[in-house]
Amino acid sequence: MKLLGFLLVVASFVSRVAGGWRSSTQRPDVGDDCYDEMLQMRVSRGETYTRPATPMMGCVCPVEGSNNIVCEPLTCRYDIGPKDLLTPPKKAGHCTNPWTQQTHARNERFNHTMIVNKYQKMTNTLQCSCDNGMVACKLTEHLCCDEKTGELKHIGESFHKSHPQHRYVMCVCAPVEMTCKTIPKPTLPPWGIPQPPSTSNNHNSPSTNPRSSRNGCLDKVSNQYVARNAQFAHVQEDGSVRECRCKLRKRRKKQKNKKKQKSVLRCKIQN
């Protein structure tokens, strides 16, 4: 009986602790709205926004139905085209504004300001004209496409443009001639590898030489030696982060040949 009572107390304690853990990670009460767990923010129904990523993500809380966030990659898309069917004008040669359904006479000009990207909440003005029953429009403000992030950029803003030799170059958005420059390679952090003592006559000994395969690793990207257990990270040309660590290779349990273990460089890429 004492053992049973002890087990019940332990079970009660574990359930309380587990309940506390669950409550600390529970999604906050946002009612019928959405909750972005990555950005840890409440999102109202119908609200759109961007989420940091490569490429950037455009997200929306659905107007109705499920309250789960829906996201898609930005692709420099223009949200311009009207979704409603057009009402044909009564007079020949006249035009119908596809967004307001207003009728315009032949050769009449009109402007229409609208959101051209719902995720970036970016507006632009269309200059339109009625050309013998057909509406012809053009944007008043030139926009550029960031080919890395998928964002639309205004004039004067910097953006990534693909390049056959450098993958991306950084350009300044302009309506005609753009100025571009190569993206400088990031400098690697200091390696901090101790040099062998100059007074020692055994510089090539594996126990003192930091460039031995046991005490260090060769990073072929930077052509530098890294001390064992050292960690480093740097940003590459494409914007991804390369994280590496020099680790001692594990010896197999059934390894018969007891050779000295070598250090290996383990790396992973974070976009």
C-alpha cells in the first residue's frame, strides 16, 4: 500500500509538471483571428504581411474558414488585374474602367491608384486611356524585382539582380540605366589557431602541430586550418550562412586497426 501511495504521488507530480510545460508552450488565445507562431504575433482576419525568409514569404490570415496562416513565396507578382467581369459600355468606342466600372469616352484619360502587391502593401498609380473601346494602362512609378527575395523595390532602393558570373549583383533601382556592383565576399572570422612553440624541435609532431589531421581541419573554402573543436560561421555570396565545426572523428567500436583518430570538418548551410 505504501508503494502504491508513493507511485500515485509521483504520478500526480509528473502530471502537474507536464501540465505546466504544456501550458507554457500553448498557443495564446486569439479568438477567431490567426496567430503566427514564427513571428509570435496576432494577425487579424484578411490581414496580409511578409515573413523573413529567402525568398521572402507573403502571408495572409484567411477572411473566413480556418484561422491558420497561409503563406507563399514572393515572386515580384503584381496584383493588378480586376477579378470582376466587365460591364460593356453602351456606346461604341467608349471604355469601361475595369476596377471602378465607370464609363469613359473615346480618347479620354483617367488615373487609378491601387495596391499592386497585397503582401508588401505597395501602391502605384495607373495612367490609362480609352483607345476606341480598349483600355491601355501603364504604371506611373517604375518598380524593380529583387530576384533573390522576390520583393518589389521602389526607385532608389537596392535590389539583387542575377548575374552569370557572380550569381547576384547589387543594383540601385532606376527607370532607365541602373548602377550595379558586385557583392563583396564576406571576411572570415579570426581563426585563433595557436602556432607550435618556436623552441620545440618537434614541430611536425602530431601532438604539437595544429595543422595535423588530428588537431585540426582544413577548410577548403578559405584554405585555412581550423583547430579541433573550433566553430565558425560566415555569410556566403548568395546570402546563405555556412556553419562549420572541426570535430574528432568517432572511432568505430569494432575497429581492429587502432590508428590515430582524425579530425573532420562538419558544415551545414542555413538559408
